[in-house]
Amino acid sequence: TIEEKAKAVDKNVFVAPNFAIGAVLMMELSKKAANHMDHVEIIELHHDQKADAPSGTAEKTAAELTASSATVEGERENLKGSRGGVKNNIRIHSVRLPGLVAHQEVIFGAKGQTLTIRHDTTDRTSFMPGVLAAIKKVPELSGLTYGLENILEI
């Protein structure tokens, strides 16, 4: 709908689930790791005032990965939801607590090894370089652009 409206009024629109450049790098590195690791799960942690779960960053990460969540034959979830929600066959676990800002880890598993890629936002000022990059780039865009990785040279 946003893309249609942008085209109808000949305007450029930029949408990003996360403006922290480190978070974008975490997602890009996770895409590379997913090509080599069999399984993945995502844990995202945010402040207790965050209204949505999972975060847009976690959803976008899951949507772009090709690995899958590990499943155990006959697994029994004794407490519904304790294994997280599932998007694109990837489990996402959401934590909401006071004292946090925004954190996400992508944990990969394969035979005999794990790999964790984690990004921590400890201060909201971390979003400003990405916001400024987006503002400068919007006039050059065409229609709808989704994701900060599309305007950064990564």
C-alpha cells in the first residue's frame, strides 16, 4: 500500500526496521552465516515499554535467512510459547525488561559448533547516523525503499 501511494503521488519513501548501522551489519552478516550453518534462532531483547513483539528487526532478520530452527523429534513444549514464535521456519524469542534499550542475537548451530552474532544498542543516539544517512539519500531514491542496507555501502 505504501509503495502504491508513493508511486501515485510521485514521492520517495524510506522505511527501515532499524536505523542502527551495527544492527544492519548484524543482519547482513547473519545472511552470510546462514549459507553455512544448518540451524538458527533469534533472541531479541528490548526495554519494557516496547509495544510490539517480536521487533521489526527480528522479523526482517528471519525473513531474510535461509537456515531453519532446530527441531527435535517428538519435542514437547511444556509451556506454550516457550520455544518462541516462528517466522520463515525460524524461532524468535522476545524479552521485555526495564534497563534494556535494544539488543538482538542470532544464534546459529551446526554439528559440533555454534556461532552467535549479536548487536547491542546501549543508547538511542546509535540510531542517528543511520537516520542522517537515510535523510540525505531519500531525494535520490525512487518510490519505496525498505531497509537501511539498501542505502549504505555494505
